[in-house]
Amino acid sequence: MSKQLETILPIWYANKDQFKWALCTIIKVTGSSYRKAGAMMLVNDMGQMLGMLSGGCLEKDLQKQATQCWLVGANRVTNYSFTDDSEGWQLGLGCGGDIDVLVQPINQQNGYLDLPNLLAKLTNNEHVLYVQNFSNKLSVGNICMPKNSKISLLNQLDLNNSTETFSHLIKPVPTILVCGGGPDAVPLTNILHILGWKCIVVDERVGYARKTDFPTVSDVRKIPFAQLHEYPELKNVDAIVCMTHQVNFDAFSISFAQHTKANFVGLLGPVHRTTKVLEMAGLTYATLTKPLSNPIGLNIGGELPESIALSIVSQLHGVLEGRSSIEKTAEQNSCAG
């Protein structure tokens, strides 16, 4: 199951009053760790764990820490340090880091740590700043709403951290629009599902974009590519992957992408084909408002649909997380070309 917060919060919310729950958050990391500050997971008194903070080293001990929180009704901050005689070493914490984890009881008395509000904002595709008080006096959480933009949230992040609070930016999971519902789109959507990302598949052709072929995708639509602009919600996606294998359909998709909020636009196929696609769309490289990745995907080798899907998602992930660039030459990618 995906460890995305947006995925596990609905499970908690449906059972929030059935069990005792605790929120575990990494609030400080020195050195290496499996996950970074801001990572969160939920545990309950039935031993259920939603999410992970490590590769399995800390989770059982965090269950014990949660039990103590329920007994005293207050927060706990536990340090796991990688030294020969430390508790972290004894637990098998092998990343070599020093980690502080905040454990907070979740109940009606503390407003469920404002997690229902957090879930609502993430579901509405909003970035939020979540502030947690880790003093032993209070067990609260609250959301600082953005005033203007995501940048204002980052400014607030610097202002809100103190000796007794931890603030971190929580982003909604990315939404990917896949233009083309052929067989090679199936492994792509399966990988996106494993990541916990949202996915929309569109195609107008008979025998394509059949819901039975995309069991992991909740939003599969029969839409003429020339009419994509008539669906405003499709303009709010984070990335667009064009893989119809037909020049005219790709042209409609690329043209539509120029008027969306997408931070990534990728086209399957060799560079010489792209010229035809752009000509049919009435575009040139100079008039594109969105950087175009073509051929889409990283050069990881392989030519099967599963390998191509992996290369596409790898590049998508890097770009959306700010770790890599869209721009590259055709020679850099033989897999998705």
C-alpha cells in the first residue's frame, strides 16, 4: 500500500473513533535516514500501522511510544541515535543517522490534531503548512493556510519553527494526465498507482481507455482529444504524458498542454516525429509555453512497455521533485524513443 499521507488519512478518518490513534512524525534528522523530517505515519491500539518512518527498524518501538502517549495523554519525543550502545543501534537502525520522532495522541479533545482539515485541503489539491507543538504541555496541530501562493507558505515555514513547534509543508499527491489509453499506458498507470499518485487516462478511440484495462485508475474517460479544453479540471494537472501513437491526437494533446498548470509535458516517440506533431498543432519549439520532454523518459535501457513506463515515471518523479530537468537530447534516451 502507498505510504502517501493523502492515501492513509482517509483510512484513519473512517476509523478515527473506533480505536486509539497516534501520529508519529520525524521532526529532526542528523546524518542519514530512511525518510526525512516531516515524514508521518499513524498507529492505533490494535497494532495497525499506516505509513512508515523507516525500513522497519523503528515501527514496533513507536507502537510502544504511542502506548505511553495514550496512558498520559501527552506528546513524546523519542531520539533514535546510531551509536554502538544506543537504542537505535539495538533496534537495527542502520542508516547512520540521528532521528527525533514526535509521537502525539489523536483524539476528539485535541481536535484530532486538525487532521480532518488537513485531509480536506489535500483532497482539494491545496498545499498546506502543518504546525505541530511538541512540548509536553499540549498535543495540538494546526494548519496555516496560504495567503497568496506556495511561496508564501515557504516563508511562513521559516517563521513558524521554534523550540516547541515543528512546521512542514505538505503537498498534495501529483495528478498525471495520460493522453492515450493503449496497452503501453497500463504499466505506466500501475507504477503511478504504487506511488500513490492520481492519474487520469483519456482517449477517444474504440477499444482504448477501457476501464477494465486500467483497474488501478479511478478516472478513465472517453474524450475527443480536440475537446480536452472543454474540461477545466484537466488543466489543473501536474504533468501530461502524450502517448497516443497518432500524430493528430498527440498534436491536440500538446496544444492543450500549453494552457494547463502542468510542470511537465512529455511526448512519446522520436524527435523527427515531434516536428510533425508541432506543425499539426500550429506550434514550434520557440512558441511552446511548456518545456517539452521528447523522447520522454530517462535513459535506463530496455524497450518493453514496462521499461518505458519506468523510465517515464523516473523522469516525472525527478522533475516534479525538483531533482532533474526536462531538457535533454534525443541521444540521451533510447528507451522511450
